Amino acid sequence: MIEAIISQIRTLWTVFLHSFSRPETVQYPEQMPYLAPRYRGRIILTRDPDGVERCVACNLCAVACPVDCIALQKTEDEDGRWYPEFFRINFSRCIMCGFCEEACPTYAIQLTPDFEMCEYDRQNMVYEKEHLLIDGPGKYPDYSFYRVAGKTIGGKDKGEAENEAPPVDVKSLLP
Amino acid sequence: MTNITVDGRLLEVDDSDNLLQVLLGLGEDLPYFCWHPELGSVGACRQCAVVQYMNEDDKRGRVVMSCMTAITEGAIFSVQGEKASNFRTSVIENLMLNHPHDCPVCEEGGECHLQDMTIMAGHRDRQYRHLKTTFRNQYLGPFIGHEMNRCITCYRCVRYYQDYAGGDDLSAFASRDRIYFGRSADGVLENEFAGNLVEVCPTGVFTDKILSAHYTRKWDLQSAPAVCTGCSLGCNITVSERYGQLRRIHNRYNGEVNGYFLCDRGRFGAEYVNSDDRIPYCGIRNTDGIYEANSAKNTLVHVGALLRDAKTIIGIGSPRASLEANFVLRTLVGEDNFYSGLSGPEAEIGSLLLSVLKSNIKTPSLAQVEDFDAILILGEDTTNHAPRLALSLRQAVRNEAKNLARDARIPLWADAAVRKLAQDARSPMFILTSSDDRLDDVGIPSRLNPDDIALAGFSIAEAINSHAANDDADNDSRINIASIVEALTNASKPLIVTGSSSSSPEIVKAAINVANALAKHNDNTGLIICTDEANTLAVVSLGEKSLPEAGAAADVAIVLENDLFQRFADAAMEDWLEHVTNLIVIDSLDNSLSSRSDVVLPAATFAEAQGTYINNEGRAQRSFGAFKPKGDIAPSWDWLLRLCHGQDLLQDVQHIDELLRTIAEILPELALIVNAAPDAGFRDHGQKIARMTHRQSGRTAMLADVSVHEPKQPEDDNSALTYSMEGANQAAPGSLRAFTWSPGWNSNQSINKFQDEISGHLQDGDPGIKLFTGSSAVAHFVSDKSGPGSGNIRIRVVPRWHIFGSDELSNKSQAIRSLAPSPYALLNPNTAENLNVQTGDALKLDSGDAPSLPVSIEDNVPDGCVICPVLETTRAYLHLSDGVLSKDDDWTAPDGQEDVIVSDRRP
């Protein structure tokens, strides 16, 4: 009985003390909270250092997505470069888990510190490639997948990727 | 059976297999590259290493390659042993030294044997710090892409292409780390089975260009077990869909039929499903002659009224529609008014085939064909007419090599040794055809005109019956009857192959006589008769009549999936159409007949509908659709069933399983079709079978551009499959297995896990069921020697099939069409002289507007024959009963085209 009363009083005292501590609440939206660059918010598609879209439509983000909210279709340009014909994220389903970013082999898909995605109409939460693609490389300024990959694209011939020897001359008789 | 110990387990295994086969058969996960169940072992890649111990006291053991290790009594092996697993890890690290960083942009990614084996062997990081070797790619045609950088030099491609499929334009070039697999120059791969390279290559060097054009990862494909409709053999395929479109055809293993391989027409020829020529809506022709799109409901009411008012209704079936559709049509119009819609020779050959299947003569399956040791081909161009059979025949001639190997006590899986030992020793295969055959290189070819082939067949049969070749009766320098008779009678398993590619029932009768004569002395005699279409046998067993008699009037004619203009002469068709008041066509693609119809109903293709197909072996197989067709498009049997219900027919049949049971009841000889696959009530551990993989992606986004509210997944009431990722897929029977996948085995080679033994049957039996059994003797036919005309040399147009171009449906696929030949007439110098033409001239018909045929002259064309390709544009020539061909004086050769053969064509 006595213990219960003491507990009650201690609780009241703790609550009272909190009246003097610094408030965590900020006056959002007038006052914006700090969000680290690694914050997992709205998803974007980035471009490589050459300014070309990074996404190669490999489908790994889509398959990693636990809520299946990413759909895309591969197509390729006349030089054989793969890119998405369409790339759609249904943000009304997205749980901002960041698995897509982890799965992406080209750093194309990245999560940003922006969470302000309120809409009256849920249909507006469906983002197509034109809504997702930004002009810069995002968090990874230097990486370009096609400079590493062995596939030929416009402006990069066989043997011109990183760590590649010039193409073999099959007709050579040298040992 | 032999006892061995593997990782401490005592096992009893088959000693005719190598250790790798045995271990895989036991369900072990052991990485391998150069070994392939159909190609045998060469021990080149060093990936399948295991430890072998001398005896129980041996604690060190030595590393051996399991694919090159024979099973010996009491042998002790370890798969998990550290020595072997370290060895395997370092071997794959070496194989991966030059592998490019390509997986995200590689078509093989997600179903790559190299990916699977790398994970299995435990390799992760490339430690080698030097440059990667690179190669330039080649253009290999419209079907197959080439990305040579990805090669790990396992040599499977050339071993498959040269040794197994008999191609000679893909080879290994150069030496050491410059080894290159390709052609000597860019160009289309010539072999008709080149598409299998996509599956044979363990990585992404050879990729499927058709798939790549609308690429989807394997895990995103919604697939179903289907049956190829490209020819009469009924190969099993996996048909896959994404975003409402057919994406690809992949091989589906059936130990009795196609095994691991398909032909290129089957693999790449289904793009017509996505064609712009698809009929999307119901159409009714207005009084002013213009079609109007209409709803299904209105159209059915309209057709119902037509049917009720009509006095005479006829139905014309189809050899490419399902058995169910043909049956419901027959019920709707009545048995007397049902016609098969087959051309005369095809109908006759179909009936002959049916009588053979019900007789004591055995028709082997494609897998069994490989066991026959003497083969006689009578007038059948297998490679172009029933392609997959040619691949089996090519393996059958190796029986001589296998016998030599057995005598020398070389195990049959030691592929390189067996081939080296045999050199050119082959079992005899006599090829009696009118034009060059792709099997000529492994057979004994004779070029005869169709009448002479039939005569030769009859003489062979006679000689076998009379135990003596009477050379005097048919003294012909072009063909040695005696040697054929001797080879066939001495063989332990003789096989006769014939079919409808020459459009000559006489040849088929002769073949039946030969088989009959052999079967009297040899129970192992086999006879294969190939027909033109996938379901010829089904339509033949429903009706004997092919087309209504000329001049017979009909108020309503319903034509099911059959472009009759392809099968009958234009004049006959025009005459028939004149007597039809209302023509109702049910078809999937626009064609010459559908554009003449009064009502058109849009039919689903094989990729969207369920149906039963009976192949030329009498095997009934169920084919399932991968996706629901768009809009009002429905399976033909569904349209016809709804029409039946409107006429108070088949009222108690609401479901396809009820329909199958009704067919079994009414046609007892087809009763077994019910067992061709489990019915819609089948459940695997209480679940339906999933068409999607468990890792299908994009469900909540793929249709979000239309509406963010996801629609319910469509339901499939007609089968045990679902349009969903929810459901079972591991323990499904082969006839319901939508895709092949097993944990750790993402490529098609996961089929290992579902076979009773490697390269054997599927664990729960191979899909399909043989319908016909019988022991009755088959009729003996008498040669119809009155054929050739009186004195004058009769010019005869002989059809020549082309794997690309002769099939109506696959022709609508862009890539197939690009390889189809342009029309030609092939004749020998004699015939050319008679017709007064030479190279550079063209032949024309004296009537009609068929395009002229440019003349090519070759010495080995039989006398009196004008060989003409089976193409849509040349059908007027093929329907010609008595040749009235003459030189086209107005013809000029188009520039620069004449010398280009198909494999020289560049992009």
C-alpha cells in the first residue's frame, strides 16, 4: 500500500520535472528538423557523372521491394545501353525501407531526406520516371556502372572499361 | 547396382553412370559446367571435384573429377571434404577471372548457371588484380545474341552445336586465353536447333534476343506448362508472360518427348501472340459490308439467332485448335455436318496414322527414337516439317558408336572417348526424299520424286516379305533396295520415318507396308508418321470428311481456327464461299478467311487458353495458358460452349473438366484424355499451383498508372493453376509445373531435382498419356502404279517445307519471317530443258496472280520435279494438281539478291 502511494508520487514528480526540460517538439513546418543525408525518405533516380541516367533496368530494386511497389521495363538504345522504358514507384505502398537502394548495383536508386509527400488523392502518389529522375548523381558523385561493366555502349567500346585489356585478336598466331 | 560410400552414407547406385550423375541424382548440390546430361563428360572445367579415398584407412584421399569417375564397388567419396571444396572454390575463382561486371545488364541474370555455381562453390571476391580479357561480339542472327566477354570456356556450346546438333558454323577459335566461340564471320547461325545454345550455355554468352527485346527476369515471368503448336510432335514448353504480353518460350523437360531441347521455330516462333494482326473484338459485318466491333453478348445473341433460323449448319474444325474446341463444334453442328478442314492428303495421312496407332505396329516417342539402330526415312523432310525428330534421329545414328564403345568397354558417358573411337561409324539411316535433307551428312541420301519414293517403299516391303531383294523388279541406279532391306532386316530395332511433308499418302502407305513386313519378324520395329499440324490427330479422330462437297449450300458455316485458303485452292474456296450465306470465323489472327467472314469471334492463342493436343505418337497432352486474354478474347471452346448453351446443347457442361468427361463418355477411344493432366480440383498440400515465382515483383505498381487501387488477381477456375505467386510449385506433377526452379538452382538445369534419374523420366511420370493401344493388324496396301502419266514427262510440283516460313502462325513472328526463304523453283537441267528455262528465268502459272518462281537449277533434283517451297505466297503452285507451268517472259531478276544465302545476311 505504502509502496503504491510512493510510486504515484514519484510519477507525479517526474512529470513535474519535465516541465523544465528543453522541448523536443519543433514548430514544423516553420522550423525544419535536421535530417541526415542517409535519411530514408522519398526515392529518386540519379544520373551518372556523365549526366546519363544510371538505372540499367536490372530489376533488382523491384525484386528486393517487400511491398512490390516498384515496376519497370527494360529497353535499350541503339548502342545496346540498357535503361528503363518506364519506371514506376507507388509511394502509397512504399514503406521507405531502403532495400531498393541496397540492392541497386549502379547507385541509381537512392533515398533522400524528404518525407513530405502528402496528397489528397492517392493516385498522385504514383511516381513515374519523369518524377523520380533528378539531374545529379545524388550521394555517390563518382560511380558510373557502365565504365566498369564489360558491355559496349555508345562512347565505350570493348576493352575500354576499367580494368579491361584491349579486345583479343582472334586471328593472332602468337603463342 | 553397386555400393559406394559418400560422406559416410552407404548407397546403392547404378554403375553405368558417372559419379557426378549419381551424386546429382541423389540430390547433392555439386557444381559443374562442362558436363551436360545429354552431352556427357569431358572433364574440362574441373569444377565437379570430390575427394576419393583408397580405403577406410585412407585419411588423406585425393581429388578426382566426379564427372570422369566411374562407379566401382566399395568406392569411398566425400563431396563436403575440405580438400575438394577448397579446390572447387579456387577453380571457380579462376573461371571468373575475366568475367565482366555484367550481371545487371545480362539477360541470363537471375537464371544463370554460373551465378548459381559461383554461390554454390563459395567464391565471392576477385583477388586477381590484372586486366580482364575482352572480345568483340558477332552478329549471329535474329534469334541469338552474342556477348563473348562472359565466356568461361566450358566448350558446351561447340560440343552441343557440332557434336549433338550437327552444325558446322560455330567453332572454337584461337588459343590460350584468347579462345573464342563463334562463327568464322558474322552471320545467321545455320543450325535449326541453335536456340538451345541459350540454355546450354551456362552463362550469358548466347542469349535470347526475342526475350531481350522485351526483357523480363525469370522471377518476374508468369508461366504455364504448355505444348508447342509448331508441328505435330507436341514438344513441351514453358510459356511466359509479363505485362499482358507473351515474353518467351523455354524448354520444359519431358523425358519421353523433347527432353532438354527444342527447335528454333518452337522457341522463337510464338511472337504472333503479341502480333498486331490479333483479332481483339467480336465483329459483325453490317449490311454495307463494313465490320463493326461488337460486345460478346450482342454477338452471341446475333449468332444464336442465325443458328436458330438456319436450316443447314456446317462446322469446319481445325488441326491447330484444341481437341475440346473441335469437339464442341462437332456437338454444335452435329456429327454429320462436321468437317475436319484438312487438305485431302493430310486427312488421308491422318487416318492412316490413326489406324497405325491402333495397330500392333509401335510408334516410338522422340526419346525412344534414339535407341533405333537402322532408320529408313521415306519422303519426310524431318528438319523442316517435324524438326525435333531430326535431332533425335541424329542421336540414333550414334548407336553404332555406342556399340563400339560397349565392345571396347568404354563407358557411354565418356563422350570424347566414344566419339574418337567411333570416328565416322554410324548406324545406317537411309534418306529417301525429293530434296536435300539436313540429315544427309549422317545418312545415306537418295533423291527421288514422291512417286518413286512410294514405289521404292513398296519394293522394300515386298523384298522383306519375300526374304529376297528382287533387284530386277525395280532396277534403279539411284537407290540400292537390297542394301536397305539388308540393313533393316539385320537391325535389332529398325525404324521407319514418314509423314505428310511430300503430301503423298502413297508414301505413307508404302512406309506402313515396310513397317508391317518388318514387324512380322521383329517386335521392335517402329514407325513414325508426322503430320502437318499439332492437333491433326484430334480432328481426324472426330471426323473423316475434310470439306463439304463442291456446290453444297449452307446457311451458316462455322470455321474454327482454320485459314482454309492455306489448304485449298483459291478457286475451290471461292466456289464454296459462294454457297455459304453466313460465315462465322473463330480465330486469333486476321487471315484470308476471317476477312471474308460475316461474324468473327476473337479466339485466345495457346498462350492464353487451356486445351488438349494429341501429337503424332497419340500422346494427349494438356496445354495451359500463361495469362488471361484481353477483353472479350476467349478460348475457342469457350465461345463454342456458349453458343451450344444458346441452342440448348451441352447444358450440363459448365466447366472444362465436365467437357473433358463428356468427350471421354461420347468418344471412348479418347477416354484417357481426362488423365492427361490433373483436373481443376488438384491441390498440392491444399494449395493450387502458382504460375508466378514466389519472388514476383511489382504487384502493387505494375497497374498503378491506370489506378492506384490494385485489382484483384484474376482467378482461374478451369485449372489447378493460379494467376498468383501464392501457391505451391515444388511438388507439382510435371504436367502442371509452371516453371522449373529449386533452391540454389535458378536456371533450367534445376530439372535435375525433379527427375527420377538424370536424363530419365520426371519423378511423377512424364506429362501426357498415350491414348491408343491396339493389336489389330494394319491393312496391307497395294501400290498405285498408275500414277505417272502416259509417255509425256509430267511436271510435278513437289512441296518443300521450311522450318521458318512454312508454318502459318509462326510466320507472323517478325524474326521467323526474316529467315523465311523467298519463293523459288528448284529443278534439274533435264526438267529445265523441258520447260525451256534456265537459271535467271522464272516460272509462272498460266492462271491466277501467284508470284512467279525464280528458277534455280541443281543436278540432284529428281527428274520431272519442280521443287517449290511451302509458303503463303506459293500455295497456288502447291494446290496445282496437274502442272501447267511455263516460263515467265516478263520476269526480271531483282538486283543483287540471287547469290545471298540466308546465313550470309547481315544486320
